[in-house]
Amino acid sequence: MLRNFLILGGTGFVGRSVAEKLVERSGAAAGRLRIATRRVARARHLQLLPTVEVAAGDVHDETALAHMLRGTDAVINLVAVLHGSEAEFERVHVRLPARLAEACKAAGVRRVIHVSALGAATDAPSRYQRSKARGEEALKSAGLDLTILRPSVIFGERDRFLNLFASLQSIFPIMPLASAEARFQPVWVEDVASAIVAALDDPTSIGTTIECCGPRVYSLAQLVRAAGTWSGSARPILALPAVIGRLQALFMEMLPGKPLMSRDNVDSMRVANVASGKLPGLERLGIEPSPLEAIAPRYLGHVSGEKRLEAWRARARRG
């Protein structure tokens, strides 16, 4: 049984759930769960968990990464950026997995769980998707005991998706929306975390790529409308033509801080973010995906839009 783990990106939205489930999994036979972070303060909430050890350092630094890997049985890579330049996507989604593969081989660590993204392909329309595909290939070519998970958009109490659209509708009288007909198959963060833990315990998942999707497909407009309804702040949606949608994304890129939307995001939505039917899904790991309607109303309905937007902005600055 694998007992000692390193999580890259463990202080983020998905990482928090993964850490909690790994601690629950270990029980009395607890090993060590090492969380890599550049800023220890970001891991404060995880330090309360038993067996958790925070490793301060830059995972992009070879020496720091090698130090983090010491005494590790398996690595979970959750590091990703949604917005960025070509160089940023290359650094995070391609060079880091390649560096991780070399570091694992040098440290004798064979088991790796890599969280990629649905739609990752070398011929995909967005830089994000293409860089994700190249990162997968860097790990596959290393000959490690690798399992790749490709989630659709992930929702949960601390998400940056439904919470954002709920917050915006609490402020603006109308929701202008690019790519309103884009399709998604949202998956609950707890189901993704459960899939990661299940894959670690299932050696037959080695060498597989698993699509993590919820049970239903929605258009972006349907998701935005649902976020508004469940938060009590539903607004009319104005679907934007493609050209206007790209102009809106360009304007958002020019605003201070992390953009809410980018032209690369719009490009990503040209491909349906839904299960391909060609790869196994969560059921392959014994997980029945939870429906959005059973989870999202619980966390969207109890916090005012302004407070939610303030919290989202704070998380965006930390991320």
C-alpha cells in the first residue's frame, strides 16, 4: 500500500479535497502527506490535518523538486494555470511535467497521478489545451506508472466558475455572455478527489487516461442561468456573437489582475468540454458522479453575491 505522497498544487481548490481524502484513506496506517507550496501561509488550512507536512519551495526549481520527492511513494500533480501567455502555459503545463518525470526517475518514484484537462489535444484550438496535451506526452514518454485524469469544468464550494457567475449576476442587470452555446459536463470536486485516491489504490489504472465528467451535459448559458437562480440573483442572458465575444475577452484581458475571461478561454470553448465516449470515465474507478443540481444549490444560496465576489477575488489574487 502506498503511504507517502507528494502533492504539487496541493493548496488549491482541488488539492484541498485530495489532501482531506488521503488523510481519511490512511487512517491508523497513516504515512506522510507532503504539500508543496511556494508560500507556507497558503497551506495554513492543511497544516491542521494529521500527517500533513508542508514543503516550502518552487516546484519549477530542480533542486527544490528533488528535495520534495525524498521518501515519496507517489506524486499527484495538480499544478495548472487557466490564463496565461504561451510562455506561461509552456512553463507550467509542459516543462513542469517533463521536469517532474526526470526528477521521479532520479528519485526512484514510479507512481504518478497527473490531472490534465478534458479537450487536451495537440491540434486543439486553444494554447491551454495544446499545452496540456504536450504535458501528458512528456510524462507518458518517461515510462512511469502513470494515470492521467481529464476533468471537465470542476464545481464545488470554492470554485471559480459557478461562484463567479453568481456573483456577477448579483451586481449587473444583464449578463452578456460569449460562447453561450458551448457545452460542458461539470464534475464535482469531491468526485475528482475520490478518483485520484481510487487510482492510487488501483494498479490496473496505470497506463490509462480517465475522463472525469458529471452525469449531465449543459450549455454555458444553462450553467450561468442555474448559478443565478440558485444564488437568488438570476439575470437575463445576452448571448454575444463570436466577434463581440472575442472583443469582450480582449477587454477583460486588459483589466488589472487575473482576467475573468480570455481569448484563449473562448478558443477552448470551440470544442465541447464533454466526455468523448472513447476513454473510460469515473465509473472505471467505481465512482458514480454526483449531479450538479444536488450539490451547487447548497453553496450558491447561502452567501450574498458581493461577499462571494470578494472571496473569489481574494482567492484569485492568491492563486
